[in-house]
Amino acid sequence: MTPGSWLTLLQQQKGIAVIRASQIEVGVKMAQAVAAGGMRLIEVTWNSPDPAKLIHHLHQALPHCSIGAGTLLTLPEFQAAIDAGAEFLFSPHLDRAMIEGAVRQRVPVIPGALSPTEIVTAWQAGATCVKVFPIDAVGGAAYIRHLQGPLGQIPLIPTGGVTLENASQFIQAGAVAVGLSGQLFPQQAIRSGDWQIIRDRAAQLMQQLTQAQP
């Protein structure tokens, strides 16, 4: 999937499910649940146990979804994620070498940034989108709205403080999409294997995001 086609899918979906699983089998169940709720963008955090293997399993189980990797901190992790088949790459920070490597390999890359300077630096380096993280530390949706005047041409994905209750506010403020982790995957539901709860939360999120307009 090219950066352009991935960005088109992102604009349609507006939501990314972020999976942190203690076991591969649990990670697959989590992904299947959000996919059943209508989500097609699924990120596996690289600090999960054996993330490369989980990505491989998800490609087989959910061929209609785009499976990516996140929490990538180093160039070796970045390359390992690409080698594992990750279709998009998230990092919590700004690393020019990682961005430039993704551009060369035509893989969508979404580095983390917070200040306007960091956001513009990431965009000018070739980022497909910019992850604004942690968004709850700088005012939530209001911060995204304030960025639209000078930086409205840069696709922003806020994470770190996005909830089912406020997700649509970020889209209304100008974000291209949002990323959610714990909000989609209540620990009690995972422990009890109640995947219907997760499916319902994903469906609720997708309905809200579909209706939200900038």
C-alpha cells in the first residue's frame, strides 16, 4: 500500500485501533473484534510480545485490513517492522532518519510531534501524517483547532487522550483521524474474553467518526 492509497483509507476510516497484547492469540482476538466493528486500520505496538509474529498472523486473519506497527523507537525496530510486513509506521517521536527511510521504501510513516516546530519539521522531512502526542497534555481538541490556521495542510492524528466520548471533537477540530488503545480494549473485557464489548465499542467509534465533519 503506497502512502497515497493509505492516506485515502485513513481519510475514509478516521480511526486507528492500537493493540497492546500480552499474547499473540489475544492480540488476534482483539484485532478481529475491532475489525468486526468496522475498523480497517490496526496498529501493533512494537513493545508487545513478538510483534512481528502478531503482524504476520493479522495479515492472514484480516486480509481486508491494513496492519501497521507503532511505538517504533530505533532504526533497527523500524526496519524490522517493514520486514515483518507492517503497512504503516508510527513512532512517538521525530527521527529524520526513520522518516527518510520510509520515504525511500514507500511506506507510510507517522512520526510523533507536539510543538508547531516539530510538526512542520516532520512534515518537511516527508512524513505521510504527523501524530500529535500526547494530545491531552496540550489542551485536547482545542489544540488541534488552533493549529489549523497556520498548519491546516498537514494531516494530524492526535493520540494519547482520545476517548470514545471526545473522538469526534478532534475530527471536527480538523484532525484527519484519531488513534485509540485502552478506550477500545477494556481490560475486564479482555480478561473475560468478551469480544462483543470491544466490537460494540469499535462500531460506536466508527459511527461517531463517520458523522463528524471538520
